[in-house]
Amino acid sequence: MPPRQARLRSTYSEWYAGIAPGTWHHALWVREKALANLRHGRPQWENLPRERFLSDSHFEFQGGAVGKDAGSGDRRMVRREV
């Protein structure tokens, strides 16, 4: 199974320093970069609900485990564009 990947939506590119928008990245790497930004007081999104740290409105996701076994019933797959 391919690893979970995340792609930052260009609308939020200024909110996430060091994460290139429109490019698929390993989701754990994206999470760590976003957490580092949070620790340094940079993000504008810290008041969002925290069901999951990376917001579906800010990122697209693909790959990895999806469904009840993944710990979240509402994760969605986004097909990789060729």
C-alpha cells in the first residue's frame, strides 16, 4: 500500500511555510512541517477544530489506509492526476 500523501491547496500556501502547494508530499512529513510552524507561532489556522491536525479544507489526501481501520471514518481518497 502506498504511503498516505497530502497536497497543500494553493489558497493556503502562505499559511504553511516550507510546504510547496500543488505537490504531493508524504503526509507525515507535511504534519511535522505544520507542527513546526505551530511551535514557532507562525500559522494563521490555529483556531480550527482539531479532529485531525491537517484540515481537509487546506489539503487533499491520497493513498495510505482509509476507513475505520485508519482511525477516521471520513478520510477521502483523491486520485493522482497523471
